[in-house]
Amino acid sequence: MRPMMLAMTMFGPAARLARSSTIALTVALGCGDDGSAGTSAAASSTAGESENTDSDAGSGTATQATGTASSGGESATDSDSGSESSTNTDTDTDTDTDTGAPDPAWDEFYGMREDYLHALAVPIVDCVQKADTSHPAFHGCIDWHSAVHATYSLLAIYRLTGDTDYLDVVDATLDPESLAAELMAVENDMLPQELPYGYSWFLTLAREREQASDETDLVPLGDAIAVKLRAWLAAQSPQELLAGGLADDYANVSWAALNLYQWAVHTGDDELRLEMEAFVDEVLIDSIFDEMCPLSQEEGDADDFFPPCLHRARALSLILSGAEFEDWAADNLPAELTLTPIVDPSAAHIAGLNFSRAWGLWSLYRATADVQWRSLYVAHVVTHIEQPAYWAEDYYKHSHWVAQFGVYAIALSYDL
């Protein structure tokens, strides 16, 4: 196992020249006496503001059903948007692109996507318009970050369905005075609890705002948030980066790095893009994560709302070059993965896991053109859509946030 080479402040060639020395750390966390990797428990974050309730829901086990996937292939990233893209996968067809066999599950999902989005929109519209907090623009959905990804979701649904009612709800919330107050709060470090999770989501919202409506009113706030998030990531110690790579909750650093990368591509910020590419090369690609967070671990670690090993694989598939990802995939993507959709979440946070797993599964499908990843993606999305008790009901536990994860998952399937 090679040492994990982690920078304390900045990433990339310029930073390496500026530093008088490189901090090298061999992390033995989770290893046995013989040096072999043990089973890791993802680090929990202390993130969450005083009014957050989804962070208090606790953890537990979940009832699951069966699923397998196999892999191999190449990575592809849309150079204009930073979103998943592929040149060798036909998602409009009713056949398996590898074998030519019919794929009725995909066909059914494909035909139902718009209906699913409209259904998910119901609790999202409801929560966005509430006044659960004193935040100027993002005051619904119990907490700031949930209001942010709810706003993203309505914009995405508007873009994908053409229904202007969703845009009207968003426009009523994002008035200039409220956005100016939100910007002041970020610049004055009044939302430290939203680092990194909520700030990462905001960058997704700001990109969607421009893509869906051509509005650039969120760009100043997005730029300010990118500065704060970038500084936060660069300031993490090696131990914190390891914990963040394994985190199945708010502290996950793969989610932060991916959103910074996509924001850099979207805004044409080459310095930030290169910094995030260096972060992947120096941190996320480290073999310690292959040992401590293999994809096979996701089946047994279903106890919070993020799948850290799939999140890492997703970030690698979108940020690494095609050849680099092919090399990593050849060594680390399992020929057959058992990953079972959850049919009875035993704690509130687990109710988001089917959808957030689907994000990574779709990215692996786009990167490899292996339809078995798509089959697992469909199984996870449809399984949870068919359980409205865990996304449309119980405002405190589920309906203020889970549906947004589903919209994000479904929206990915439109990125061809």
C-alpha cells in the first residue's frame, strides 16, 4: 500500500512548487496487524445547522432485495457542462447496447420519467414555499441545504418537462433582495455548517439555474461559495481527507470536489479545474480508498444518505481522463456487484440512499457503456419511487428532502 500524498493547503503543480516540502502520510486506519485493510466505518459529520432535523434522524439497518452489475470500459465527461456524457451509448433504444437484447425495465422507466418527475415535484413545491427558517431565499424545507436542492429540483423539472409552473415558484423565491442577503451571509461566513455539503449543492443549483432559464442571477453567489468551498477543501488535513473520502453523510469530499470541478468547467475557471484534477490525482485516486472503500462495501454499509464508495467512483469517472479511468476501472470495478435496492429504510437518512446510489450507478454506466450498471440504476430509482411513504410523506423525516435526490437521479438519465 503506497503512502497517501496529501497537500495541506493547495493542490496541483503550482502548489507543489510553492511548498517547501510535501506531506506524506501512510494511513493505517482500518488495517489489521498484518497490514491488510479492514472494514471501515464512514466518518460522521458534525455539519448541520440548529434547525436541521434530517441530520438527527439516526442510523440503522435496511431491508433490501437482490441486484447485480458488471463493468469495464471508458470514462466520458461533457467538456461544456461537466455532466455525464457518452458517445457510445444509445439511451433511446429498447435494446441492450452490449448484446442487442431487449431491456423492458429500461424502456418502462424511460417512458415514465416525466410522470415520476411530476410526482416528485409535489412535496418539493410544498416545502420550497414554506418559511421554516429565517434564511432570505432558501427558507423552506426545514434547512438551508434542503431548500437549495429543492430549488435545483424545480428548475430541473421545468427544464425537462417544460412546465413553467415550476419556474414560477423558483422565480418568486429568488428575488434580487433575498439573493443579495444570501450573498452577504456567505461572504460574512454566517453559514459554516453548510461546508461542504450545502455549498456543494448550491453549485449544482447555480449551474441548473443558468441551464434551465438562462438566468445568471446566482453566479455571484456561486462564485463566492466556490471560493469558500475551495478554501475549505484545501485546508483539510490528511486525516480529514481520508475521513471525508469515507464519509457517508455531509462531510463527503468526493461530492465537494466533483461540484467544484463541474463549476470550474461551467464557468471556464481553468485554475480551479486543474486544482480539482490534481486533487483527484493526489487524493481520491489513492489506493488506500480502493482497499478501505471497494464498491462491494456499499451493500453492507447502508446506514446513511450517501454511498461513499460509489461517490468516489463517480468523481473518478467524471474527472479522470478516459485512459486514467479505464486503468482504475480495470483494477477496481467488480465483474459482478451485488447492490440491493432498499425496500424498508429503518431510519430517515437511509431513505435517501436508493436515489444517491443511483447517481453513481448512472455515472458508471455512462463511463463504461455497460448496461448492467443501468439496470441497477433503474432498480434503485423505481424501487424508491414506488415507496411514496419514504419521499412524499412525513415532512420531518422524508418529504422535505428525499424527493430532491430522486429528481437529481432521474435528471442524470437525460444527459446523453
